[in-house]
Amino acid sequence: MASTSRPNPLEEDDDETEEEVQHFADFTLASSWERFISDIEAICRQWLADGPKNLVEKGAVAMEDSKNLFKVRNDLRSVTKSYCMEFYFRIEDNGNQQAGFGDWNSGLHDLQLCFGVKDFLLIAPQSASGVLLDAPESSKLLSAVAIALSNCASLWPAFVPVHDPSRKAYIGIQNMGTVFTRRFEADLIGSQVPMKLMHLEGLYELFVSKFVYSGVDFSIHNFKVHFMMRLKYQTFTSDEEDEESDMDEYMGDKADTEEHSGSESRNKVNWDDDCPWNEWYSAEDLLKGFELVATWADRTVENTLEMAELENDSPHEAEKWILRPILSPYLGEPSHGKRIGFASQLLCLVEALDASFIAQFMEDFVSVENQSSESLKTSVVIPPPTALDRVIKDLFHQGFKLPDFTKGEHRLSRALKAAPLESLFTQFCLHSLWFGNCNIRAIAFLWVEFVREVRWCWEESQPLPKMPIDGSIDLSTCLINQKLHLLAICIEKKCEMNEEFLDCIGSEEDSSEASDPVEEHHKVDETRNASSEEDLLRKRDSSITEDSSDRLRYEMDTESINSVNQGPTHAIRRGSAGPVGTMMLLKSHERLHAPFTQDPPLMTEDMHEERLQAVEAFGDSLNVPGQLEKDILLSDMSAFKAANPDAVFEDFIRWHSPGDWESSEPETAEESAGSITEDSEDKWPPHGRLSQRMSDQGNLWRKSWNDAPALPADDQKPLLDPNREGEKILHYLETVRPHQLLEQMVCTAFRGSADTLNLTNFGDMKQMTSKLEQLYLIIRSTLGVLQRNNVPDREETVKDLRRLCVVFEHVEKLVTVAASLHRKFLEVPRLAQGIFSDFYGTYDPVIMGINSNDEENKNRTEMEVGSQEVSMRERQVVSHLFSPPSANQSWRKVLSMGNLLNGHEPVLREIIFSTGDDVNNGIHYAAAADVAASGDGRGEEIETHRMYVSGTSNDLRVALSVTSCD
């Protein structure tokens, strides 16, 4: 009987259980190394999924050497060690990945340059050295990474550092598809480089030996390889040249050395000898030198003979020249007094201002007995008397030729309440910056001697140097400059008065020769008595002397005038400047003449303030203005009376204040100043009357008219009393408060320093023009508080001034770099402007803002400036920068490499050898795009061997990559 089989439910459950067991991933059975590979794979899959753009958005770190290179990192841990895996990738500015690496000047990573890769992984242990010293461990780690990348279907190359860190040795691997594998190896010979490998033919044979049999004779066989070379030349820096000169002095005989060093110091030519600041200090050339990169483009060579010819080529035959400046490593950070310049000395002057509030007079800092200066005695330096004499001689005894006071003046200079650059006070302030260490005691010594010399000029009636002797007082300058200007005018007027007195004595002696001997003796005695009385009066108080002598003079002149003017028709007209149109006198049928008048008295700023305070003190009294201007009014009235003896008060008003004369005649066209016509004679006398204010009883003008004698301007008492004003000025200079002096010195020193920098010739660099203008604006806003009579907040003001010194220092550095570039590239200004533009954009000191953060600038120790491509026309000028080395500079080095530039051997030579093989179309290897990308863009030719060589005459680094079919 046939039986039907029924399925057993227990067997079905067993089958289902068996299938589930077969698909169950039991990680607990995986080894630790497999789990490590799985961790690497997970990280790589995450990076692949994110892509370069998302990785940047998630916080990928930009590399300092290249703005387009980024990296992300992740920490891994195996059973025994911890590792750090980093992924490096490049993107363009628009966010796309960069396609190729034909330009090796674009800031590539070391591994990208060595092996010609694009994106890559770098895995290293987290240790002090960061390298793997065990060869089996490095191979095992590299295999784990290769397996993980293969599981991810990624074509990224992976590298592992090996050996000693100084060797910069790596091994690496790259899966290029299903068949091809690329292996990498790099190492360094740090010393004793074989002589053969110092030459191009030896390096060529080294590369060829990697893909031909060892027994082949290279001299009789040709092997086509692709060749690229980059040579880097570097000028001797200014520091090296100084070391050479120091070595010369050290190696010589001691006595000869002393003599040589003295003449050398006098004859040595500094780079900034013709720069405007060289009068005060010699600046360090922040442009230390230049680095020139000459590049030979990709070419094909076939034998060692061609390589030998290439080694003898001049760098001028290279296809491309790239020039990069070498700047001072401390250019981007504040020097804090380590670098000597205007900024460092201005900071010392600010510190002196802060210390000036503790004393009443400048002599207190000089006096040893002064208790307030005890704290300064041990911390300040007083220059020797010879230094003091040298400064005083430069200020007062270097000729009396009037300088150009507009020299160095910027259009914003007058906004600063200071003094012109070539003025006496500005020169004193600039000298004080370098006198000693610009401390308060040194400034006090210099100021006391300065005032003593000014007083000598006054007492000896010697012209005050570097100050104008005429013109009006410029109230936009500082008060001390105004005082010195007025003093120079007083000295000039004092000399004129002395000359007039001597001429008068001489004329009296000439006229007395023909007189009777008795009368002559009598007149001589009177003259001697008069001169002795004048000498006695001159020694007394100036105000009393001038008032008494002028009063006597007025009385004598008035009596003589009255005696002459007994009849008005016989009066003598004196001091006339000519008739005023057709105006006629009211009481006399004569023309009205305009007199020569005295100039208004010159006044400084504080004198104007005193007059304004007097007006405010008396309120709105009508008598106050008349009293204040009485001297000027009396002088004008006296001169008018002398020029118009028959004039009345109304005539003076018609000439001096036409608005106070109300004419009752119809206005007619003014006639010419020729002869008097009959019509004008018929209209005499003029009809009109005084205004209401001039007709009032007790009017000051009428009273002054009645009191004014008829004296021409030449015979009047000068409105400016030179003796009195000169003594008042000297009294101010001798008793000025220290903080008031220092406040004016700070303002003047800042302007003088800025104007000196403004004289610098830096060509057509518009950035410097705008930066200097910005500096003047910052100085004006910061120093505005010092232009007031009292400083509201002393501590805050000093802090602002210190920050201003930092700003000034950075502008000073900019000017120094601009001047150095302009001098070196006079014939090719394009290079100077291009280099400075790159430097200016990189430098861009944030300290140009007053409220800057100093901490952010402490890390700015190195300035990376962009490179400039040199055209064929500019190469000759650039080659002159590489002056032939001196004997001392060349004996140190044995020239073992070719391609010399004016005797300069390349400081670095980089060569890329490569060779490839054709790939058949339609094969199942890696994608065509991937294969082509592995080469240098030569279509379907795959790069089978590549060797990067970098080194000097003392070391050699070789990086080899080989593509094989596994």
C-alpha cells in the first residue's frame, strides 16, 4: 500500500533555524584586527558619503600652507595602540574638487608633491614621534587600511610614516581598480650624499634603474622619460651680510680691527641712507631677501648626455620664473621696544608724559635735591655733556637759512595742533626722542639747555634759527611754536630799533663835525648822557621803562607839532599813502589822504584767550571794546591826523568807519582819482552827519580823537613792544608746567614723525597713500584730548596713546617695506606694486583699529606673501638682486650642483621623473577616468613609474611610486 508522505513540522522548523544561523553575523567571533578594519571602513564610508563640500561645512581644518587644502581626522584604537587617521582633500574656491596638479607652485602637501596624488589618507600612531619603527607593524597597518578602502570601493591612496621622523620616510598603497595597484615609498639621505647623485645624469640613471635590468649600460641605450625641474635660489639676507662683516673684524688683528671698524662704521652704506628717517635712525630692512624659483616645464629626455647639458643651462633658459620676498619673521607682531624706530621712541615719550605730573617745573627733574625725582634717579639714563652739546649745536648753530616749513606736510597735518616739520620746536621734539632713552630727566636736561640757548639769542639779538621773522602767528600750531614765532619777530624788531638808534647817533656825529668845538663838546656830552640814561632805563623793568620813555617822547613830539601847527594852512602833511578817491575834508578844501598805519599787534593763542576772558568778565559794557582796542585806535587816529593836518573827527569817521557817517547827498558814480573836477569842487563841503552811536555824549572815539597827537606811524610807539613781549615769552618757557610741555611735545613729535614718513618715496603704491591718511585721522582723534587745557582722564589717555604707538609702528613697518621694494625695483615697478599688494593684503594689521586685541597678534610671527611671476623683460633686473657672493660667503660652500645664477648655487633642487605605458581600450580595468587621473593627464597612458627628487648639496630625498598589475 502506497503511503503518502506528510511533511514533518519539526523538520521544517529545523530548516528555517539553519537558514537563519547561516545569515547571522556574529561579531563576537571576529578578531580584534578584523574589528579594527571594520572601524576604518566605517569612518571611510562616512567621509565618502559626506563629500568634500559637506566635510568643509562640518568643520574640516584648512591647512596653513595652502588655502585650498583641508583635512579631517578621527581617532582609532586597536588592542595595543591608538591611531589617528587623517583624510586630506583639496577643493577650489568655488567648492569643486581640484582636477589636477600641473602647477606645483600651488601650495601642495608634502605627500601630494612627492607622489603626485590628490586626496589621500594618512594613518599614524598617537605617540611622541608619530611614526612606526617596526616594519611588520607598518605593513600590517597599511594592509588593514587597504582592505578597508577596498571594501568601500575607494581609490584613495593611504600612507603610513616609518623609521625616524627626521628621515620623512613613508610607505603607501593605492588600489586603482580590479588589477592595478600602486605602491609608494619615500626616504631621505641626511648626509654624505654620493657625488654621483648630486648631478642630473646620476639621478637620471637612478630612476631608469627602477624599471630596466641592472646589467644594462645606460650610456649606450636610450630610455625616454618625462622630466620636470624646479630650482630655488635665495639671496643672502642682510643678517648674513652683517655676520660676514663681523667675521672679518673678528678674524683680523686686534689693533687693525679697531682701526678698520672705525672707518667701516663711517663709510658703511646702509640701505636707507637716502630715506627721510635716516637723519634720526637707520631702520632694519624688513625685506630680508628674495627667493627665486626657476621652473623647467615637462620635457622628454632620452640619455645622460641630455641631462648633463641641462645641468649646464642658465636659469634664464627656464620657462618660468617665480619671485617671492623673504620678510622678517617678526613683522606681524608688535616689537614692544625691541625694534628701534619712531614708534618705539614715541612710546618712551608717552611714558615721560605719564611721569611729568609729579613735578611743578622742569628744573625739578634736573635738581638732585628734588625729592620727587628720587624714584627716577636709578632708572633713567642721562646722556653725557658731549651728546647735549651736539644736539644744541644741531638746533642753533647749523646756519640760519630759513627752511621750507611745508616740507613733508600732509593735507591733514594742520588738523594736528603741533608745529611744522622743519620748525625749531619740532626739531627739538624729534631730537628729544633720541636723547638718552627719552626719559623725563633727559628731556628736562635738554629743555633747560634749550631755553638757555633761546634766552642767549634774545639777549644777544641773534636770529632764532628755524623760525620765520615775519608773517602772522599761526594759531593752528601748538602754543610753544606760537611763542617762538612771536619771539623771533620780537628779536627782529629789536634789531631794527637798535639799527635806527645807531643811525641816529651816526647822523648827529656827522652834523656836529662842522659845528663849533664848544658846541660839539656840549652835544657829545648830552649824547653820552642820553645814551647812558637809555642804557640805565633798558636795564630796569621793561614796562616802566617803555611807558616813561614813550610818555616823554610823546610830550616832546606834541609840543613840536603844536608849534608847527599854529596856523592850519602851514601844516606839514606826513605819513600819507595817497588821496582816497575824490573824498574832501569837511573843514578844508583839500583832498583826504589815507595814512600809513601800524600793523595790528601780533598775539598768540593765550593772549587772545585773555582778551576774551576780559570781555566775558566785563559783560556787555560798551566801554570794554573801546578800552581793549584803544591802542590800535589811537595809533590810527594819530597817523590820520599827521596825514591830514586840517582834518576833524568826522573826516576820520568817514575814512575809518564809513558806516557811521550818514550822507544826505544822492549817491553818484565815484570819480577817478585823477585831478579834481569842477563838479567835485562845486559839491564841497560834503553833506551828512554822524551816526547815533558816534554822536552820543562821552563817546570813546571822540575822546580818543581829542587825546591823539598827530604822529605818523614811523614816529609812534610800536603797538608790539618787543622788549616786554620777549621777556614774557621767555618767562613762559622757563616756567611752563612739565605736563603742559610734554603734552605739546607728544602732539608735535607724532606729527613730525608722521610728516617724516610722508616724505618717503614709495612710488605709485596707493595702499600706502590711503594708509598714511588713515594714520593722520587716527592721530587727530587720539591727540584731541591733549589739545585741551586739562586732561580729563590721565590713565585712559595714556592707554590710548600707547595703542596709538602700536598703530604707528605697523604703519612705519609698511612704509619701510614699501620704500625697500621701490628702491629695489625702480626699473620694474610692476613687480614692486604686485609684491606689496600681496603683502598688504596678507599683513592687513587689525591693530590699525585703536581697540585692537593684542593677543590675536602674538601668533602672527611669520608673514607669507604671494609670489609674482617674472616676465622675460624683468628677468635681468631680478637677476641683479642676486649679487655675486663675496669670498667669505663662497668659501663655506663647495659648488657641487650646476645651473648657477650669478655664482649662486640652488638652495633646493626638485626633479620629477616619470614614465608610462599605454592601456588598451575596452579593458575591464579601472574606470578610464580613474586611470587617466593617476597619470599627468596624458590620455590613456598610465604612469607606471614616478620618482620625485628633492635635495641640496648636503641631503637628498627620493620618493618613488610604482604601478603594477597584481
